[in-house]
Amino acid sequence: MANEIKYSGLGDLRLAETLNREVLLALADRNVLQNHPALLYVGDATATGSTVIKTSEIAWDGATQLASTAESASPANTALVDASHTVTVARYSKQYQVTGLASITDSLGLFNNPAFWAQDSVMSSGMTMTALLASLVGAFATVKGTTTVNLSLAQYFDALSALELANVQGPKMAVLHPVQWHDLQTALRAESGTALAYAPATLEQITVRGEGYKGMLYGADVFVSAQVPTVSAGADRAGGVFGKGAIGWADATPIIDSSADALIAGKTLVAMEYDASSDQKKVVTSAYMGVSELIDLAGVSIISDA
């Protein structure tokens, strides 16, 4: 037979490939951390007259004990111990530039969809804050763990003990790299038959706190983030555990110009502008945030093999 109509012969009537309607997300760390109560939110810098927010520290609520005083004697004045800490808010941003032809041929309906840009922008803002927070947990003066050695339960307990010795109050939060958490899980499995105070994360907790939440281990909520940086020339990861007061963060609410084609998603500004001469659309994401170490002794860094 001849002249059969075959798919292989319809080169001018068929496409080499077609796109389905589902888009896979590239692998990335998407664990947002800043909503945990161990992280101190110091405020919104909008309309405050400064990009720097100062928070006070005071030796109060029983921090100073009473002194033995003789009958009918007057006690000496007690010096009030105070201090302050600052968090500076700065702009973080990114930009995409899309040509008119790319928009016209967009079969998935992404590039012309404001919700697509808004979702990406909000997640990018949250992950930027996570990266800033993760960069601080390995910078405390108190350090536990051993370089190029896998994290052990004993080292994790040492870090918690250091917080207790420093009178750090809860809630407590641990931020570890996935490698550190894997090593800690291995150590946990080796402790079979020993009563360990580990409460794995429930589905409801993960829904609220994100995939990075692993549960509570000896009084500290454990979060895992790939944003935890390397130290020792890449040989180690520098996670940490801390209580409230160790790390503070701040942000600001963007203001939209009346002439701008923009929207605010949460506290993230998504602005679009069009260049007619090149037929290109720019999508610019801006967020204003900052993090800072507050009370150094309220946190302990955990160093272990990367």
C-alpha cells in the first residue's frame, strides 16, 4: 500500500512538541521561618523617619535579686541595667524582563497573569528573609559541635544546656542544614530503647509552619533549611539553636505611586512597567527587611560536618 496518512509524514501539520498545562517547580528551599515566636519582630519602619529600629533591653522582672538588709536600715540604690539593639531595614529586589513575543506565544498563561508574578514575589521575599535569618544562627559567640564531625545528640544537648546555663527562656528554635538534620536523625535512630523527648511534626503543624518544620526535640522546635551557610572553607555547616531575644527582624510596607502599575502582596511590592520602543515588560519585585543579632548569649551555634 502507499500514500497512508502517517504521523511521521505530517511534519507541516503537527508540532514536534506540545506543552501540557502543568508546570513543575524547580527544586529550591522554600521553608519560610520568620513567623516562629522565638524570632523577635521589632516593627515596621514605614513612616517612622528612619530605616533603623531600636529595641530596648532591661534587667527587669526579677533579674536583680534583693540584698540582705539590716533592720531599720535603708538599702542602697540599685543600678538599673539596660541596653539597646538595632535592626536596619534595607531594600531587596529582583527583576524579570519579558518581550512582547514571549507574552504573545505564552500558551501556559503565565507571563500575563498578575497572580503568577505575585506568588513568585511573595515566596522570594519570604525566602530572602529565611536566608538572612539562617546566616545569623552560625554567628553566635557560643559554639558547640566539632568541625568535620557529624552532628550528634550529645552536641545538640550541649547547645541546649548552654542556653539553660545562660538563663535563656523559651520558646526555643533550632535551625539546621539538611545534612545536620540527617546526622541528628541517624543519632536518634541509634538511641532505640532510650526515652527521647522528640515529638515529630504532625501534618497539621507542617501545614502551618511549612515543610521545613521537623518537630520538637528536647524543648526546641527544629527547622531545616538549605539556606544554613557553610563555614571552615566549606567543610562545615553552621546551624544553631536560640531563644527569644537572640535574633530580631523588621520590615517596611511599600508605598505604591499613584501612576504605577503595581500591587502589594503582603509587604512585597510587584511593579510592572512597559517599554514600547523595545516591546518589553519589566516585572520588578521589591521588599524591605532586615535582621540582626540582639542578645548574643541567647543563641548557640552548632558546627558540624557538611
